Amino acid sequence: MKPVSRNILITGASTGIGYGAARQFIQRGYTVFGSVRNQADAHRLQAEFGKNFTPLLFDVTDEKAVNAAASQLTKQLKDEGLGGLINNAGIAFGGPLQHQPIETIQHHFDVNVFGLFRVTQAFLPLLGARSGHSVQPGRIQNISSVNGKVAIPFMGAYVGSKHALEGMSHSLRRELRLYGIDVVIVGPGSVKTPIWQKGVDISPYENTAYYPAMQWFLKQTRAAEERGLSIDYLGERIVHIHETPNPKIRYALVPNKLTSWILPRLLPDRLFDRILERLSGLRYKP
């Protein structure tokens, strides 16, 4: 069933996929509430998007701020509710799991998993998950990644968080049938977005045995980003998924789909390991 309310909440709306989705929803006449982490981004987006955009100032790891935003929006929307929640906010920092600080690994889960479900719990009543509600059921899209299914070296913390996101999304979807709320997983591949520029810094690992392979990895990441999907294309697809009466459970929005999605999932894991060994130099040399 297609959601009725024209109100959409998007986390991480200041850049990347969240920004592209906000722009596409607004161009189609929706009212978008977008989470940002600082007042400068709030002013910038409000000036650019106009009256159909309202910034919500919170970090998904800040429970108090998330709950305050949910309370604010509940008073503002009354019985209108939310038609959609796009859980987009996320981080990605590269590094070999042997050496990456535990705090960095934990931060991936704090943002990509716990932050996502903190937001979801806070705003579910506005999507129709409450007793005696008058709000029509909304729809949740959880933005995962190709790496929610395909593991690659040097992104283990990110891969782990996206695997967790996907598993919990399946459970959430089955639970929320009680309220008629659907949960859809969106797994993009390479996207032209600042997330990779921010997170792929190999200099801390220069004195480790992984450094030569990480140089290869960084080169591949930059090439993939150049070939990546645009944020406007992703935004258009997210709007389409929201408006589809009977969406699929999961969408793989991946450029170069054969080599980046189909083959890595079809090949035996040990064979895929050997291919990566040859390409990256990650092989044992006694």
C-alpha cells in the first residue's frame, strides 16, 4: 500500500544520498524534514530548498536530541504523521581490522546501526505504530550498501554494521506488519558522495604490512567513485520506491552490476578470496 502522508523524514540530509533524496522529494511536492548536525547546514539547506524543507538539528547518536526532535515533530504534524522515514545517516572509515582502533569500529555501529534504530524507535508513532492511532501507515527505507551483502577488505567495520542493519531490518519488517508499516532495504553500490573522501585515509597504516594492499584499495575506491551513481539518480530511485504500491524487500542500486554485485555473490567464497588475493597482493608469502 502506498503511504498517504506527504511528509518525509530523511536523516543525514546535508550531503550525499540524503541531500539528493531531499531534493527529489521536494521537487515532487513533498514536505521534507531533514536531520543535520549543525546550524550552518540547517540554514544552508533551508535557504536552498525553501518552505518545503524543515531542518531537524540532531545527531543520530544523541538519544536526547533525537527524542526532542520527535516530540517537536509530533506537535507540529498532529494527526498528519509521516509518510516515509529514510534512514540514510551513516559513516565509513577504512582500515585493517587488526589495527583499526576499537573506538572507530564501535563508532560505525553507534551511527550505522544503533543510531538508525534510535531514530526509528523515536519516530515510529508518527509512522502509525501506536495504539488507537489515526495516522495512516508510513514506509521506512533503510539505506544499506552493496557491502551489506558483499564483504571487502579494509572496510570490515562498515561491512559489519551494514550486515547488522540488513538482518535487523528483516526482523523489523516482519514485526511492523502489525501496524501495516513496510520496511525496505536499499543497497547502493558506488556513489559520487563525500562519504568516501572523508573516510578513506590510509596514512595511519603506513608502517603495517597492509599498506601496499591498501594503496591498491584506495586506487580502486577512487576509480569506483568516479564511475559511481549520482546522488540525484539515487534520490529519484528512493522516491520511486516510496511511491511503489508493492515494493520489493531489497533494492540493489549498483553500477557495473555484473562485476560489482552478481559475480561476487555467485562465486564460491574461497574463489573470491583468491581473486582478491591476486588483485590486491593480500597473500601469504612464507
